Amino acid sequence: MTRYFFVILLMGLVGVAIVIKAGITMFAERQYWQDVADRFVKENVTVKPSRGNIISSDGRLMASSLPEYKIYMDFKAGGDTKDTMLVNHMGEICEGLHKIFPDKSAAEFKVHLKKGRKRGSRNYLIYPNRISYIQFKEVKQLPVFCLNKYKGGFTEQAFNRRKKPFGSLATRTLGDLYPDTSKGAKNGLELAFDSVLKGKDGVTHRQKVMNKYLNIVDIPPVDGADIISTIDVGMQDICEKALVDKLKEINANVGVAVLMEVATGEVKAIVNMTKCADGEYREIRNNAISDMLEPGSTFKTASIMVALEDGKITPEDGVDTGNGVKNMHGRDMKDHNWRRGGYQYLTVPQILMFSSNIGVSELIDRHYGHNPKQFVDGLKRIGIDKPLHLQISGEGKPNIKGPKERYFSKTTLPWMSIGYETQVPPINILAFYNAIANNGVMIRPKFVKAITKNGETIQEFPTEVINPSICSQRTLKQIRDILRQVVGEGLGKAAGSPQFHVSGKTGTAQISQGTSGYKSGTVNYLVSFCGYFPSEEPKYSCIISIQKSGLPASGGLMAGSVFGKIAERVYAKNLVLDIKNAIDTNTVLIPDVKAGEMNETRRVLDELKIQAQVQYSPNIGKEIWGNTYAAAKAVVLQRSNVMRNFVPSVIGMGAKDAVYLLETKGLKVQLSGMGKVTSQSIPQGTLAKRGQTITIILK
């Protein structure tokens, strides 16, 4: 019993000690142990979602978030075994890093890595800059780096960077992000649809267990949705090339081109080019929607439409413009040919055909001079004064004076009628001409047509009608007939085409220098052309607006010629012919096939049931690059020798294959033109240097 008593007593004392120690830990030492635990747990770590893509109307990726990496080394991971491997393979690793990152020599990498090993760093930066996914995969294949991070010590930090596969194409409309991604988007569609694209942040906490941090997800991130833009990459390229070529030719300051689908209001292309200090043209701001300039003669169509609709004039009426100079309320109104003696008598259609300032201002002043409000009300009835409330920010609000406003003098009405003393952004003028093409229905220009997520449409943006009828059908027919004559017989001939009819109106205006007026220093001009095509069944409307310094300045010859090139190329792009009318059905059709990846080429030919004659040994699962030529009854596929570290020939390839093949060699590619590659700036067989720029010309 004595022994039993002492055993019970001992157990009781131990139990009391445990309870006392637990109490001390829970209460007296509570804060100390809480601080210890907090060192091993990191709460509420924000996890950024993947930003959604911007996709063109023809399904091409225009803006996407692609991964970039920073690479590190933990020299204490893996113990002595890893350290021995690292020493044994140091030379091989450094040579491999030099090939991937040629800006640093193998010797520099060796010194750098030895310094980190000597320090025993747990998070040593291997290369100072962010690297691409392809470079990251190549680094992961090097000795030691190919092991998992616990054995080899190689770790990475991933970043998402916004990239535009088509470079500067429509870059101002697509928009940009701030370098600090936490600030979000700066402008364009990126800003307008930021809440849709950016997704929702997730939340995790990190907890240290057995000397390793584990990420435990509390709230998973929600990736952003994709937006389907209305931009057509092919049409955007057509518009940009045609406009920039003309800007360089005439040494212009700013150029705008907007191409819109008549029935839907979808903006298929929008170009905003500004001449920079180095003489190159770049997209700096969205001039098409923000420029508040006097539109000039493209506004005359609206003035004549109001007078026709109010019954003040008919197409048979006319004006004696005399010798091209007429005094109106103390100021001389001049026609562009006043030095050549003027146009004398002009009918209403001829007034627009030859863009007579005197003709338009005389008609409007004669019929509305006693009641300017009626004319202004007519413009408002059309809807040309209303903001468009576009899907992207930065649009200017049209400024059309009313007779009760300050500075509305006797000369205001005649000058307003020819596009002065008013301010209307180019896209608003385009919306007006698009309404003429669209049977009088004015619709809101559209830049995004749908939001999608994981291939499913979340939201669609239907066509929105701003004004169901800008005028009566009688007036509309009269205006459409006149606009067709402007191109066919008037000053807009450069915008026409022998293949189809074009309708539109030229514009040439001096740009006001603010308080200095129009005559201070070098005179700047706005030359423009706005219209639609084909005239009979309009498919597209387009505006070209160019700002330049000094003479010559001609809306018809300068802006009109750009319009004509765009119209012909877009029309040809959408031309569909019945092949049965073009070939003998008894013959074998052998198409012209581009060079490129032969497995893909063969698969397409098989789907089209076109015979392919293969002159190489197939290698399943591996890329085969080659050339093609047409034989009597088959397409012959030949293999090309693509050497690993040398520049390949991409002559005859399409843009997609050429860019892919060259970028796999580490080259940066610049494209010019459309079609097949006809030349490359670095010849075939040259040693490929990573980061070097190669220019390829397509025709």
C-alpha cells in the first residue's frame, strides 16, 4: 500500500505540473508563442489572376499576358551531392547560359555563380533581367538546373507581361497597362474593359512545415475574360500601310484612317499616326475620336442635306459663284480656284462635286440668314452634334454653335455651313456618312462585339441605333446621287475605282492656330475624305483625315487617294468568285502553296483532297520545314535543311511560319507587307545571334 501510495502521489504531482505548465503557456506565455507561430505563417497573400486576351474579329490574338521569369539559385539545397555536381558541371552550365544569354560571357557567369556559391546564398539571382518562356525552358535543360528545386536548388519567379503579337498594329486602340500592374490599364480597350479583363484576385496563406513553405489557397483567383474586338487584322494592316505611305510622301504631321462596317457599326480598322521627333510615325493618341478640329468641306454634305430636307432648295437650284470671291457680311468667301477665275454658275450637285465654298454658304445664308436656329436645329435633327458614347474613353464632344451663344455673328452661319466655326471629331463625321450609306439609320461605332470566357460567350454587344432616320428617303436618295457624282465626276476622282463605284466627299480646311487665327506663321491644313463603297450596296464606310503644314493641300488628291487604295484592297479581300466559272472542271486544280512546315501543309492538302508528292522521309512528331512547287497533277513537298544555330531561309513562307521559325532561333522579327516573304535582311546560313533583329518583306 505504501508503494501504491507513492506511485499515485507521483502521478498526481506530474499531472498537476502538466496542468500548471499548460496554464503558463496558455496565459503567461501566450503572446511569445503567438509571435513564434506568426513567423512561420504568412496570411492573406494576394494571388494575381491571368489577364484576359483581346482577340480580333477574325480570331487572331491581339493582346495577351505571356509569362516571363526571373531565375534564382539556392546553393544550400541538395546538400553536398548537389554541390559536387555543380562544381563538376560549372563550365558546361556557364557555356549553356552564355548561349541563351549572349550579352554575358561564360567567364562572367562563372565568376557570378562562384560568388553566390561562396556566400551560400539561398536565393541568388542568376540573370538580372526577366526571361521569356522559351529561354526558361532552355535553362531548365542545363545540368543541375534540370533537377527539382529541392535537389538542384534552381527556382524561378513568374511574371505576366502584356504582349501584342502584331506589334504596333492598332496599339493605341488596344491600349496599354502601367508598368506597375497594380495600377491597372492606362487607355484604350484595356482601360475600357479593365474590370472584365483583369479578373479577381485570389487569397492564399503560406505556412512553414518541415523547413518548407506550403501555399494554402483560401480564395482561388478568377482569371479575366477575353474580349472579341471588331478589329480585322488584315484590314488594319491595309489601312495602316496605305495611310503611312501617304504621310511619308507628303511629310504630314498627323494621319487618321477609320474603316467601319456599314450595317453593324463595327470598326474594322482604326489608325492614328503622329510624326515623332525621329521622323517615324507612331500611334501616340487616339486622334480619330479625340481631335476637336473644324472638319471643313466634309461638313458641307450635312448643310446641303438640311436645306434639301427643309425644302429650301432642290437639286436643280444653283448659285452664281462668279470669279470665286464673294464678300459675305464684310469678309471675303473664296473658292479654292479663285485665282483661276472661279466656277461661275453651279447647280446644287455641282456645288458639292467641286466643293464650292461660295455655293454652299450662299445657299445657307440666303435661306437661313434670318433664322439661323432653324439651320442649327436641322443639324441636330441629323444627330451630328451628339456625342457617340463610344466603348473607349477619350472621345471629343461635337461643338456646334447655336444662335443664342456668344460670338455668333453674321458671318458665323455662312462659315459654319462649310465646316468652320464648328468642331467635330473624325469618327463623328464617319458616323454621319455611314448613316447615309445605311439607308438613313445612324448607328453607334462599335469596338468590341462580345465578351467570352473559356470559349463561351458571356455578353454580346448588339448594334445600337442612335438615330433611326437622319432625313427622308427622298433627301437621302438625292444626297447619295450627289456623293456618287463627287467621286465619279468631281474633285473626289482619286478615291474612285474602275472595279466598283465609290461615294463620298472631299475636305480641305485651314487649321485654326487658336487666338492667332488662321494666318499666323506656317499655315496648317486638314485634308480629308469621307465616304463609302460600293455605292449601290454599301458594305464599308471610311474616313481619311490628314494634318499637314503648308501647301499643296488637297483632300481629293491626298486623302482621297488613300481612301481609294484602302477601298480597292478591302474590296479585293472580300471578293468571292465562283471557281466553277474560272476553271475547266475536267482539269486538276493545283493551288499555289506557301513554303513552311510540311506536316501542316500535307494535312491541309489531304483535307482538301489535293494530291501531294512527298520528296522526303516522314518523321512523325517532329517539325519538317520545306518548300513546295506545283507539278502537273500534284503539289511537290521538299524538305529544307534548317541548321540549329544558323539563320534559316523563310523566303516563300507566310508570316505565321516565318515568325515562328525565326523566333525559335532567338531572333526578333519585324514584318512589312502582306502575303509571302520575298526577302529577309539577314541571309540564310548566317550565324544566328540571340536578340538580333531581322526584317522580312512580304508581298
